[in-house]
Amino acid sequence: MGGVLKSVDTPLAVGVLTASTTIFISVISILVSKYFEQKLIIRNEQRIKKIPIYEKLIEFTFKILTQARDGKKIRVQFFLSPIK
């Protein structure tokens, strides 16, 4: 391979190296942007799945606070029921 590079004209080698580097950097930047785009999609899907759980947790917290304020016995069974 060293012999091939020695036999190529210097301006041609510089042009080939510049073009190769440009293509390489373009491909890398596309791959990195796709990676971060995929991470964003996954994060948004997880956020949508977490909303019902957070709503249930907030509802449970307010139920405990109101039952404690009213002097009623706190029922934990409410939180153990499956999320719909």
C-alpha cells in the first residue's frame, strides 16, 4: 500500500484524501444524529407510558392526605390495585 501512495501525484492524493474525509465525516454525523433521534423517540414513548403511573401516585398521595386530615383510617389497598 505504501508503494501505491508514493506513485500517486501529490495534488491528486490531497484531493482524494479531502473527499474521503468529507464523506467519512458526513456519514458519521448522519449516524450520530439518527442515534440521538432514536433516543428522543424512546424517551417520548416512555414518558407517555409513565403518565398514568404518575397520575395514580398523585391520586394516592392526595387520598392519604385527605384521609389523614379527616381522621379516617388509611387504606393501602387503593395503591395496590392494578393501573388501568
